Amino acid sequence: MGQPVDRVDGPAKVTGAARYTAEIVLPDLAYAAIVGATVPSGRVTAIDAVPALAAGGVLTVLTHENLPKIAEPPHLLPSLVGAAAPGESFFPMQDDEVHYAGQPVAIVVADSHERAQFAASLVRVTYERTPSITTLDEGRDAVYEPQTLFGGLMPARMGHGDVDAGLADADIRVDVSYRFAANHHNAMETSATTAAWDGDRLTLYDSTMGIRATQLTVAHLLGMHVSDIRVITHFVGGGFGGKAMTWPHVTLAAMAARQVGRPVRLMLTRPQAFTSTGHREEQEQAISLGAKRDGTLTALRHQKLSLTSPFDDWAEPATGTTIQVYAVPNAEGVHRMVKGNTMTPTFTRGPGETVGMFVLETAMDQLAYELGVDPVELRLRSHADTDPRGNPWSSDGLAECLRVGAESFGWAGRDPRPRMRRDGDWLIGTGMAAAAYPVAFFMPTQRARARIYAGGDAVVQTGTQEFGTGVTTVMTQVAADGLGLPMDAVRFEAGDTDLPNTSAAVGSSGAMMVSAAVHNAATALRDQLIAMAVTDSDSPLHGADPSDVEVQEGRMRLRSRPEVGETYGDVMGRHHLEDAEALGSWTPPPPDTPHGLLTFGAQFAQVAVDPELGLVRVRRLGGAFAPGRVLNPKTARSQLMGGMLWGMGQALLEGNRMDPRQGRWSATSLGDYLVPVNADAPDVTIHLVEVHDEVVGPLGAKGVGEIGQVGVAAAIANAVYHATGRRIRELPMTAELVMDPP
């Protein structure tokens, strides 16, 4: 562990041997295509499926009139608690009501993907449209404050102290508000499901971040025993939260397959990816900061308003982190919502933190300027030694990240005055922001199995999936380390619910929870074989203290006398064992553990701005992060770099808006929903600050999947201010917002 090992799945991916969900070949495979509603609210009055049924290769057209009813309605409960995880508490095609544009109203099944898509275009649906709310502006009169957020996991209001008194006691106040356009995941692989029935047993090949969540959700909706459903997912082409929950198309694929009596594959088109797997909701946020002249924070009030679906109280929890990061005696976070005609929003990379920390960190930058204090210094002065409950952090590292990041970026000697540096027509600016992301402790017990053969090779198994983060590689390292074997003697198997279960890899928890189970399985097997040796009278280790035995390259030996020992195969051979195995499990500490649970980092950016054209070019990005123990710095850096580049997209490019006339997204492809490409990518420097953590698991690994994005947009916005002298309080920062006024 800790070595920059190359990806073990790399050769399979670059040679095409890796098989993704839409590449699974099954005999007699049929294909399904969704017909989505074209109105945001109303009911279906008629469906003319005759032209589609007459098209070549069409097997059936399913609508609310002939699709079987689900056994139980879905109940929104996020996958990170290890239960059924529907994306929304609504299942389509059960009646004629339409709640949002894109909602499935029919499914065409044909003998090829192309024929299914063509026939779907022939289905004619007639609607009776009713009034809709598709934007925050349309719902101003219907704002409400829920009790909890997403399935009851978090309160909508949280805080400590007396904020009004703290603001009144301040020498300086910063009161600012922000607007954020909706964001979409747009993974390279759109969601897909292949369903195959064998009698009453169902096998699902699903593009998911949680095979167990898929299994539990489909079992709930179809009224099946969990043991009768098997989910297989070996490779996932990106998830980012859009594949964390189990959306209706997964169960619809299973229902279609049962209807036609043959396997069915349902692949979402790129436009359907905007309407079928959740999104980061349109939102507005406001923050009030109070401080003394020396920079001591006296109060923080953070409020969020966002658009949710007609049936779920879902909002990204934007305030949970912001009221913890700094030492502030009086803080409050409040979420308010508007129910609109949209599908339920969902986790999007860095859910809540990427927007919430943008608000906090740009406000902190403004406060630093008003106080005349360097932005890095202000954050160091505001460092919190404990969480708001007075608990120590499980591990910290924020101050070191700020110092390491600033030194690496060349922050010292920066002239803080805006519009002072030019490069031809470009104004040059630098900015920074702190980053923080919560450590998720909502998961149930995680499990893994380790088996070693007399020949010295081992197999370690657990029911996670490789969705691009490098879990296959890192868990091979963890298993090899725990067993004391070389990496090439260990094979890691995952992606199947028939294996010991782990939770969905969400909330940057994959490395933490899966490595804990794998480590415990591997060390349990190692200890089992050591115990066998020290109690074996024919072993050179007989009578030794097990704690004095270590294993290297498959050979057990005494620490005090390394020449004394034997291999795993030696002791297994004497006991006539061809193999030996052990199970390992890990149960996370409870959420109310007496420790602060955040991962910290710091982000730095240099931008060039053309003030006449409103163009922003990011020239450099730098980040320093303290994610606990780093299991593989190569895969960790890769994830962090990807997050930082996504943060650049969040700041400058990514945004979608509803057309209130039609109630539909104005961008439905990567032609008009803009994301960064290689030509946009700046130089990126990443520093890993290792901190010791005994709370988050036996290996002390927190995870890096999302902390890399948190803080980037704020650092870029602060750099734009340094370059231009203008504060931009809307994301994305489009040209018309950045350019100098006439």
C-alpha cells in the first residue's frame, strides 16, 4: 500500500477486453427504447402505438395501459444507508399522470437497438397539459421549509449559537447572494441495463455505482426475494452520483424482459441522460458573515433555496460543511424548497459542498479584502481545532494544506490589488479557497472474502464495482499487503451481488469502506494460517508467539529471527489443504461518533481574463489535500485532477436552464451543455498531505473522489476578482457576466 501502482484493469480497457453493460452479449437479445413525455405537467389522453407496432422487428409497445403494476411504491432512501435506493419516490407508467418532461410514458421493444429507437419515434402521444412550475422564479409563492432532506438523512435546518447576536457583535459584515444553474452528470457511458429472466430468477447487468442498491431496489419494486435477483457490473464508464441511485429504467428493463420472454437491453440516449438520472438542482444561496477587525468570525448564516420534484424533499445539503469548517461560535444553515415539475434531483459530484463552499469561500475572500488580510492568512486565523460540538477532528490537515498549497503555487509576494497585472490584452489574477468534504458514516457492515491456494496464489472478493476510480487496483494492493503476498499473486474479484456485499460507493467512501473489509479479510486469513503454523509441531514456527510472526512474499517468518520460517504452502500441505479462506467485515462507527469528520484541502488558481470579450482562461491550478492514508498516490492524483478539472467546468461552462414555456431543458446534448476538453486543461499541480486517522477505518483512508472539485470554482472566481475587480455571483461565469460593462 502507498505505492503508485499502475491500473490492473488498464490493459483490459485499452484493448477492448473490458465489457461494459451495453456490451454484454446474450442470446436472443431484444432492445428497449423509452418514449418520454413532451409536456411538464398534465395527463396522457391517448397513445397511438399502431405505427410503431407495424414497424419492422417490433415485439411490443408498453404503456400505462398494459404494463403490470409494481408490487410496492418506491420510498426514497439513499443508497449510502445500504437499503433499497430508488432515485425518486415515483414510478412511471402506473397511471396517465405526467409530472415532468422526459418522464417515461411508453417503451418500445424490438429486435435491434436501431429498430427500437425508430419505432419509438413513431409512437404518438396526446396530452392534456396543466399548469407547471419548472423554475425557481415561477415558484416564488410556493417556498417551504422541509423537516429533513433526502429520505430523512439530514435536518433541513442546523446550527449552533445565536446568529443574530453574533452578527450584531461584528465589526464587519459580508451579506451576499448567489444563483446557480442546474448541472448534469454526463458520464461517458450513459446508463444502461440488460435484464434476463430464468424462470422466476432475474439477472441484471446494470451500469451502477452500487450493485447491492440495484438488487434491493428492484426486489422491492417487483415484490421479489433478494436472493432471486443477481446484479453484475464489472466496469462502469463514469457515475459521479447519477448512477448512485436506482432509476426507473432499471426496473422497466426487467419488466419489459418478462413481458417479451427474452433478454432486453435498455440504454438511455444522451438526451435522456438529462431527464432520467437526476441532476444538481437549480438553486439560490445567500450568506452572511460577521467578523471582528482582527478577522475573528462572530457569526455565519447560510441559506439555500432549490427546486425539487413534486414528490420528494430533495436538496443537496449545502450548509452542513460550511458551518463546520471555521471556528465560528454562532452559525446557522437553512434549506428551503419549491416543488416543481422536474424529476427528483440527486447526488452530483461533491453534492452540496461544491456549491456551498463556493458561497462560503468567495464570501471569505471578500471579507479578507475588506479586512486588509491575506486570504490564506484569514483562513489560518479562522482554523477550527474542533467541530462545532467540541469534538476533535478524526484527522485535520487544513492548515498544512493551506501552507503547502500556497508555497507550491508561489502565493507569497502576491500583489493583492485587482487589475494590477497584465499580459497583453489579458488581465492576470490569482485566487484561492479552502476545501472540505464530509466523511460518510451512513453505511452498514461491509464484507469481503479472501481465499489462498496451496500454490501460493490468492483470490479476494467483494461486491463492489469498478466505476473508473481504480478500486480494482487499490484493493489488489490492500489484499496483497494484508496477506503478505506479491501483487501478481493476488486476483481481486468484484462486480457481482453473489459475492460478499458492500454498500454503494458514494460519498467518496469507496476506498474507506471497501479497503477496510478487504484488509480485515486478508489479515484474518493470514492470522488463521499463522495460528496453524505455530500450533503445528512439525513447523519451524511451532510455539512461537503469533505476534512475532510476519509474512513477506508468502513466507511466514519470525521478526526476531527472519531465517526461521516457512511458506503458506508448506503448512497447508502438511494439513492436506488445497485452499483456505476467511471472511472479513467492517462496521463503520456511528454517525454520532465523538469526532469531527471532514476531509480537508486547499485550492489555488491563476486566470487570464479578456475584459472586453468576457473570456476566462485558467492557466494554472494547484491543490493540496489531506485524505488520510493514501493507498495509491497515482490513482489518487488521477481522481483529484479529474475533480479539479470538473471544478473548472463548474465555474466557467456547465449550466442548464429550463425553458418555462415547454418545461424542458434547453441543453440536451454535449453540443450545447458545455464541459471542459483537453484544450481547456491548464497545468495542474497536486500535493498529498498524509494525516494519521484512527477513526475512519483500520487503514485510515478517507477517500479523494470529491474533495478535488470542492473549492476549485471559488478559487477561480476569486482569481477573476483579482484580475478584474468584479465579483461574479452566478455559476457558470459566462462571458456576459465577466466582461467589463460598457
